[in-house]
Amino acid sequence: MLFKYKNNELEPLSFYDYSDFKGKEKDLENLLANNLGNLFIEDGQLMPIFQERQWQEEPDLCALDKDGNLIIFELKRGAVQGDTTIQVMRYAQMYGQMKYHELEQIFQKYKSTSQSLIDAHAETFGIEGKLLTEDSFNR
């Protein structure tokens, strides 16, 4: 829930579902992926490394934080079915066990670049000198 701070008091803001704006889930996914570097979490920004492909059993978006931890996004734009939690847990099980070379493969599919995941990560987070090791990713 979001609140507006005014005159030393919190006022709840109205809730809007993304479907209220006639947006599609893919639109929301693209919006998030394209702006993920501008959104901040507790320890800094996130770097998108993968977006789902249509008709594939994949999370909507995968990103890395500055420490190489994998963050999985599964977006829903309206009311969700009861199996959504199972879907998210399945993605966490599948992607949470991926080693660096597997993350590198999905990153290459997403970005179509010759730049390695380690180098792209260092560039995104402004890491100079001591780059993360392959074993540091997705611990």
C-alpha cells in the first residue's frame, strides 16, 4: 500500500490494479525491465539479465544485484489463480540453483552481446579492479 505524507500524517492512496489501465502483463514486464536500473532496493540498483519468452516456462524477469544475487520477478496484472505461489516456488527452485555459466547463457540470449556477464555486471555497478568471481554469482 502507498501513502501520501502530508501535515505530519499518512493518508492512504487509492489502489489501482494494472488491469485498470488496460495494460497487458508483457507491457508491465517491459516497463520494469527497461527501468530496473532506476529502481533501487536496499543495497542499490538491479541489473536485468533475462526476460521471459512467450510460451516458455520462465520467470517474467531475472536480475542481479551488485553482489551477484539473482532476483526473480513473476508479475501478475490482476487477480491471480491459486497456483501462482507454486509457480514462483518452481522458478525459485529452478533458477536458484543455476551456476554462473547457466546465468551467462540466459544473459547472452537476452542481450545478444559478446560481453560476458561478469564484465556487464562490473560495468553496470561501476566495479573496478576486483570483479566478482563466477562462484560469487547466485549464491
